Amino acid sequence: MLQKFNSKNEDLLIYVNGTLHPRKEAKVSVFDSVVQGGDAVWEGLRVYDGRIFCLDRHLERLQNSAHALAFKQIPSNSKIRDAIFKTLKANDMRDGVHIRLTLTRGEKITSGMDPRLNQSGCSLIVLAEWKPPVYPPSIKLTTTSIRRNSAMSLDSKIHHNNLINNILAKIEANYAGADAGILLDKDGFVSEANGVNLFCVRKGVVYTPAADSCLPGITRGLVIEICQNNGLPMVERNLSISEFYTADEVFSTGTMGELTKIIEIDGRLIRNNFGTSILSKIQRYFRKMTNELGTPLP
Ligand code: PMP
């Protein structure tokens, strides 16, 4: 699974700190914290038919991540919302769009780690691209040697830009010929894949790893709510990789690829001995949500 360049994205207008720039001119300073230390937080959002899906949940996670990292002069939700609306309007975008929203600690007065060198507030970037869900209908995973950070080191509740762990896992997946790489947690339980959360279904019960070390993904949260609201048994607990190998169904969740069926992990085919597909049922509920919910564009 490799994304391709979409020529529709040639002439994008990208928002950087209050101004819209053509793609080639959209830049941050070399003194920006994201360049100096990956010191930034981000969100990926989707636009469906004139509505931004789960905008409030994404803004809440962004604000919490920035607050946990002690950013100063964090822009308000209404300012961020306006920046997103302005960017979508300028690009005439209402559907089939993915937004990469980045908030950095901002520009430093000189290179260095110390946040006190940041004296002019955060940098806000809104990159909206034409990008329908990127995963094919089904994908293969491999377990990598990369462990997901636990709260002992770098808390996964902060959705930060230090993505090297995830990138290393993706490199291993690429060499293994898989679509994404699984990261186990410090105790060897499944945490998530490099850019998506994981679920398995066993004998009609839906399971997902407890969010001790995975990102508490917004799509993951929606799937949990779908199960709870529709009488589908749902359990969050530590899960070993063998429980995924022997599950009836395995799927990933994320804004980028929505809900995606996993057909193979480490060479083990996922065999549905249960017969019926709970995933298809959850996918139908999820599609109803993307069809009906979201913040309307002005
Ligand atoms: N895990 C990781 C590591 C991610 O980067 C993402 C995407 N931000 C997800 C899971 C999925 O999260 P969400 O459902 O909020 O897009």
C-alpha cells in the first residue's frame, strides 16, 4: 500500500500562521520547534460531503496534547476552526478531503531545546489535500521489533510529532511486504499498528487493546461506542498477538483509512470460523455516521 501523488493536489493553498500560500511556498522557519525537535502536535481529519467529521473531538485532543506539552499562547478552538474553514473554502473543498492539522510550539529565537526560547506563540498549519480513504479493502500486517512507548517514556495520550517509532515500524513492514507494522507494548501485548488502532473479533465478541500505550484514536472511540450502543459485546483488555492470529476477524481503525479488514498477520491467515462478519455490521454503522454527522462547513 503506497499512496500516489494526486495531480489535483498540485495547486493547493496551505494555511501557515494566518496566511494561505501556494504549495511550493508554504513553509515554516528553520527555527520552528517542529524542525528543531519534532516539538509539535497534530490531528488528521476528514471532510465528508460538506461536513468535518468529529471536528470537536479532534480539537479537544489537539488542545489536550498542546497543554500536556506546556505550549504557550495556544490558539483557541474558534481560531483553529476558522483557519480550517478558510483553507477549505480557498481550495473549494467539500468532500473527499483529508486535513493534516499541525500545531508547533512555534519559532525559537535561537536553536535549542528550551521552550523558553519560544517567544512568539505557536505555529498553526492547515494542510488540506484531496485524499479519499487510503487503504484498500483489506491489508496485511507484520509484527515489528519496535515497541510502542509506554507512559513510562512518552505518553501515547499526547498526539505528538515524534513519529520515529512509527516510521521505524513502517520500514520493517515495507521490507516484510506488509501494509503496516504492529507495535507491541513493553510487556509484549499488541498495542497498535504504526498509524492505526487494532481490533479483533472472537466468537462474536469485539476486543481492542486497552489504551495504556496505544493512541486513543478517535475512530477507535467511535467503534467502541458503536458496539456499546448496538448490543455488540465489546472488551478492552491486554491482547497477545496469538489472539489476533486466531481471531475470526481483525480490523484496523483510523481517520486516514477508516475501518479496514486485516486478512493476514505474520503469514497467518485470519480465518472466520464464526461465520458471520461483525466487521461488516460495524462498517455499516460507521458509514451511517460519516453520512449524517459532522460540523457543517459555513
Ligand atoms: N494510532 C496512531 C499511531 C496514529 O497516528 C493514528 C492516526 N492519528 C491512529 C492510531 C488513529 O487515530 P484516529 O482514529 O484518531 O485517526
